[in-house]
Amino acid sequence: MKYRATLLSIVLLIWSNISSATESFTEVREFFNKITNLSNSYDVSVVKYYSDNAKIGTIRTYPTGMKRSLELTGKQWKELIIKAMPLAKLKNDKSTMSN
């Protein structure tokens, strides 16, 4: 009997949070799209959305097909964006963001 009561409590808790989760997902998607749009328009103001303590994983694919992986802190990433964004714009270099 305790098992059923616990299970029912969990189901009710999940059910009550579905609406909240949907709103949260929408906010996260909007935030992700904002960062992607700023990055794709070469706007260095995108750096304000990264925490200095973030862990950023990136894979650079070169025209030769060679790939290079980097893991940077948010602070290192912001410094790189500020330096590299003007060159990326000149070369029409685009990023693909995921996960």
C-alpha cells in the first residue's frame, strides 16, 4: 500500500510540473536561439551570456576534414570570441551549436 501511495505522489508531482517544464523549455530554447543568432551575426556581445566558470566544449572542423577538440572555461571562451570574431566575420566562418 505504501508503494502505491508513493507512486501516486510521484505521478502527481510530475503532472503538476509539466506546465512549468514546458515554460522552462521554451525559455531555454529562446535563450539558445538568442546566443546562436548573436554568434552567427558576429556580435561580440554574446560573451555576456557565458559564465566565467562554464565548461565549453568545441570541435573545430578544418576544410581538410581534420577535427580538433578543445575544452575551455567560460572566461577563456569569452577571450577567444573577442579576439577571433572579427577574423571569423572576414572569413564568413560560422558555428554550429548543439547540446
